[in-house]
Amino acid sequence: MWERVQLVCPAFPELQLFLQARHHHRLFRCAQVALIVAHVALFGYGQLGKPLVYGRFLPFGNHVVAFAALMNDLMVLAHLVFTVLATTSTRALADLIAAVLQERATKSHCAFHLCVALLRLLPIAPIGFGVWLYWDLYPYLLHRDVCYYSLNLTVYSCAGLLHKINGSFGAVNDQLEQLGAQLGRQHWRLILNRLARLRASFNVLYQLLDTFNSYVKALLVVVVTCISINILFNLTVITQFAVKPGDAYSTTLIYVIHALFILMSVGQAAVVAFVGEGLEEEGERTTRICFTLLNQLDHAQGKSEPLVARELRFILEHSRARKICLHAGGFFRLNWGILGSITSTVATYSIVIIQFLLK
């Protein structure tokens, strides 16, 4: 379906596992159904055991904290369900992932891959602290932490795939920019052939990005909402323990655990915003390069000049007409602006929650 290019950077192991699972279609379908049933059952089990947790740690007994915990648990459960449902079209999604993984990786992508690999391990720290602190009550909290880790895995896997697409856009833009230095020096027919190949490469990348956005747009809405509610819940717990602290030992550990979870959520939002912003910058860069080359053609002479200008206009029109960005349908675009949106949402609701906790 997609053009194959040699991969020079290791892929994400969970994505490689998914690609292997597509060869066992019926077994994969059964695993999907079993995952949804298991997560819903574990969610119910955790909610039944929450009174025991709240009974041991009195600050958790506040109704505001309990409501924030319930909303947080519901959203991480919704994320898991949407993630499983997003893999329903196994063959088409597997083709998309394989196509992205086959794009040539750059040095910047390899560095980004290393950072993402480290960030994917970040939830292990607060989960480990939680096991140590709540050992006898931990079965009721285990599902929530599994959902946290799954959310982290989903976000960074999507970010890694998108960064590879972004790197491919950058490589094609570099070739288009280098072509500008050769206008008037090479034969026009050679320039036309190179432009035709570049236009075909752009079209493949546009199709890849459009397909990716169509698969993950609903999941992105859930993920961004989940990140916001996760930050709110952890801020609520920290505020409640600051207002009504328990013993110094448990209070300090609570601060550490929930501060790490906040850091994890902020990191997820920042990585997604960074990748989305990079995609938009590459789209704007394509437009700028095309305008520059068209201006250079005004001073060039040759019979093939109109044909070269036509190819450049095709590339220019595509770069302006196609959505070269990470977006959640008609809801929002994911760039640095999404951090401001999450910050304003958290700040607004935090003020209301703090007022309730101080009563």
C-alpha cells in the first residue's frame, strides 16, 4: 500500500507486537473483547473497594476528592476502551503503522525516540511508591495505575509515529529547498523530474497524516480530557492533604506520588503539543519554500519554466489546502496552544475545588 523505505532507528516494541498480532485475526478479536470486559470488571471492583481506602486515609474521605477520583477513574477507563476500539480495523491500522515505521528515521527522531522511551517508564515511579504505601489496599488501586501506564504508552506511541511523519516532511522540504539553489544551473527537464518525485512524496505523506488523524481523532479528545482531569484530581488530593494532613510519613509520600503523576500528565501534553507544532511548522515551511522558488522563476529564462512553475503551484496549493497538523476532528488542533487550554481549564476548576476544600 505504501512505499517502503529502510528503517535506521528501532521501532516501538508495542507497535511491533501489534503488527505481529494482526496475523492472528480471530485471536486478536477475542483479546479485544476480553480486554474491555476485564477493564470494566476491574473498574467496578476498584469502586467497591474505594471506601476501604478512604476509611484508612481520612483526607480521601472528602466528597470533592471522592468525586474527582471517580471522574478520573472513568476517564482513564474511557481511554482504554477507545484505544481498544481504535484497533478494530486491524488490517488498515496495521498498514498505517507499518507505513510510518518504514519511513526513514533521522538523527533528531532517534534522539526523540530515546527521550520517549525514558518518558514511557515515568509512571513506574509513582506506581512503585503506591504499591509500597498502600500494599494491603493496593488491589483496589491496581486497575487505575494500569490505566495510567496504558495512557502513557498510548500517548508516546502516537507521538513517536507522528514524529516520524514530521521527520519525513522535513526531509522532503530539505530536498525542495536544495532544488532552489539549482534553478538555472541544471537542465529544466531534470528539475521537472525531481519536482514530480517530490510532489509524489508529499502526496504519500499527506495521505499518511490524513489516515492517522482519522483513526485517532476521537481518541485524542479522550486523551486530552483525561490529562486535564488527571491533573485536577492529583491537585485536589495534594490540596486536601495540605489542608488536613495526616502523619508526616504518609503525607510526604502522598505529595511525592501525586506530584509525579502531575509531572507525567504535563509531560504527555507537552510531547503531543511539541509534535503537533512541528507538523504545522513543516507545512508552513513548504509554503514558504514554494513562494521563494516561484519568485526565483520570475527571473529565469527557459521553455520549461511554465511547467516548473506549474509543478511548484501544485505543491503550494496542496500545502495550503491540506491540514498538515495533528487535530481531533473539529474540536481542536494539538500544538502549543493546547497547553494553554489545559492550563486555563485546570486553573479555573482548581479555584472552585479549593473553595470547596477550605469550607
